[in-house]
Amino acid sequence: MERFWSKVDKRGDDECWPWLGSKRKKGHGLFRFEGKTRSAHAVALFLSGKCPRRGRTLALHSCDNPPCCNPSHLRWGTRHDNIRDMVERHRGHAMAGDANPSSKLGKDIVLAIFELRHRQGEWGARAELGRQFGVSYSTISDIWKGYSWSSVTGLTCTRIKHIKVLALTS
Ligand SMILES: [Zn+2]
């Protein structure tokens, strides 16, 4: 895959290898591979010989640098793993002692939790996510129902019904 690696600025083994081709807004590289436009870092990981296992099909950065295509900075994981990484990074940035529990979560994390709202009906999902993020299960509930962070999630009361229907039929 010369064509692929020619678009990667390969540096030292431990350094980030930036993607030189076209990119998404957040900086992830784009590359057409096997008939589809895919994330360049995912292609890098795939070409390095590591195959994604079932359910673990997201290529995650350990370096938090979206354009990086160094396979040693990448691993396959789930959406959950991705959120856990974000939370850990966020904890690293955020200052402790905030009075409002939901403000512990940043916008990105709220959106990631919101993406998991199809798990609303799952017993224990809120508690599990709450533990993961260090907030109460009701904080997770509130995000899913649009009671908090609705400016971020865009969820309004009229859309709650719609989401419940989707959850039931999926
Ligand atoms: Zn990197």
C-alpha cells in the first residue's frame, strides 16, 4: 500500500505520524480504501496487520492526535472504549471540586453519552455509565431525556417520544 503510506509523514517510532492527505473537520485523515472513504488512521492500523475483532471496529488513538497514523499509537476498540479514553483525558484537563455534577462532563463527553441513548431500556446501563463517568445515574438519564445539556444534544421534549419509538423498534 505504497499509495497510502506516501500520504503519511512517517517519523520516529514513538512520534506521531501526521496524515498529509485530505482531512475531516476534527483532523482525522480520509482515504479511499476497498471501495469506501475511510478514516486514514483506521486504514493505517488495518495495514499494519492488526485485524479488528467483532464489535471492536473503531481505531482509537492513544496519543489523542486525530491525524496521527502511527500504528503503535492506535488500537481497535469499541465506542465505549472511546468514551472512556475521552473521560480520562477530560479528567486530566478538568479541575476537581466543581459543585455541579453534570458540569464534570464536557460537551464532547455529553455527546458521546447521548449517542448511547439507545441503551436507555437496558437494565443497569445508566448506573454503569454513571460509574464510568463518575456521575450519578440520574445525570445520564437527564442527558438522554433532554432535561440537561439539551443545548448540546439538541434534544427537545417533543423529540423524546420519537426516540422512545426508535428504541422500541430497533
Ligand atoms: Zn500519535
